[in-house]
Amino acid sequence: MSATSRGRTRQREWKRGTPVPALRPLAPFVGRWKVTLRWGQETYKLARGPREFETSAKFHWISGGQFLLGSLRIGFPTRWIFAGNDATHEFTVVASDSRGVARVYAMSLKSRRWKMSGAAAAFQQRAEGQFNGSKKMVVRFDRSMDDGRTWIRDADAVFTRVA
């Protein structure tokens, strides 16, 4: 394939929203999901709402497949932007919500199992998820206030694909 043909192919992919090669492993996220979320004991005290509830999430390609955008409402709108590194096959996730909280996470994905972690001064968060077939994703969210010596369960979530 000539350089000109490769360039035209990339332009068509950009317009269609086909993911760039570095993001193709994230394709299982794409779609609309029903989410059942159950707060951990400590977080439930802070959340001041139901212990378990249903909500929805959506993941789709943006900027012609250069990024993956995820959105979830857990009492407040939350958004994630996923970017990939084609040299390391790792990902970076930038998250923000309507409360003004903004975080950056490192992410890896191997054999349909993904891990995400991020740290701020004296506060760490992590999430681990597993795709179970094409219709379910099970996720656990944790946090630590002592540099990772002790982890507290924030929430468990089951994502069920609806489209």
C-alpha cells in the first residue's frame, strides 16, 4: 500500500470514528450500558442515597476514533476520556465530574481484564474490571487514604450492555 493510499485510509477512518490502532483494544467498552451500582459501606455513608441503584453509561469514539469518551451518572454526571499509547500499549484516562473533581489514571487491558489506578496527595483510587462475554462487565472501585497500605471498597458495579 502506498503512502498516499494509507493517508486516504486514515482520513476515511478519522471521518467514520473507527478507533486508531492504539485504541482498538478498548472496543468492548463501546455502547450503551445499564449499570447496577452498590456502594461500599464507608462510601455509602458519604453518598447519602440508596445503597444500591441503577443508572446508565455510554461509551463512544470521539475525534474520529482518536479518543474514547465514557459517561456515567452516579448522583452527578461523570465523564472519562481514554487515550492510548501505541508504543507501550497502555492507556491514560482523564476523568472529571460536575463537582469539579478531576483525576488522571493509568490503565492497562489484558485478556478482557482491565485495571485503572491514580494517585493524588494522600489519596489513591483504583478500579478493576472484567468483561464477561460481550454483554457484561463487572467492576470494583477502591480507594486508599494511607498511600496504598489499606484499601476501602468504594463500589461494585455490573454493566449490562443494552445497545
